[in-house]
Amino acid sequence: MSTSPADTETLKAGSSVKIRYEVQYNLASTDTGSLTLVVQDASYETLGNEFYVVHKGSGTEILEAEITVPESRAVQVFTPLSPQGSSSTTVVDTRLYKVEQ
């Protein structure tokens, strides 16, 4: 999996950042589902949310969102995989970024 920015980077509050994840998934339980890129601040406020329809089996998707970094201690990015018609979700990946003011 590749990520941009690198998860070792510190984000600067007020700056514009393009988040790009290349995510590998495996959907086995249904024919279709959604793979979502969710970006939140330290208070769990959503900063970006982009979803993609995926089909049964394994694959790779590139997920992108552009955000303005908030005045927060951190930004969290995670990618849940949700089979269609199911209430269960699997988090494929999660990353944390420190934010400097």
C-alpha cells in the first residue's frame, strides 16, 4: 500500500493537502460493496469522505481527497470496506498524522 503524504509527515494547520492512498482489498461475502476514504480531525469531525464501488474478489483502488488541515492535534485517515446489504464493516487501513499549528 502506498500513501501520500507519508505517514511520517507532520501536517501544517491551514495548509491544503491532497491525500492519496493506494489500497488493496478483498471482498468475499457479497458481489459488490464500497471502499471509503474517511479523513477526520482529533474530534472525529469529517474533513473528507470519498467512496468507491468495488466488486467481489481482490483488487486495488486509488482513493483521494483534498482537505484543508484543521487546527487540531491530529488527522486520522482510514479506509473501511463495507459489503452491500451488510451492517458489518472491515477497516482495510488506518493512519494518523500529527498536526502542527
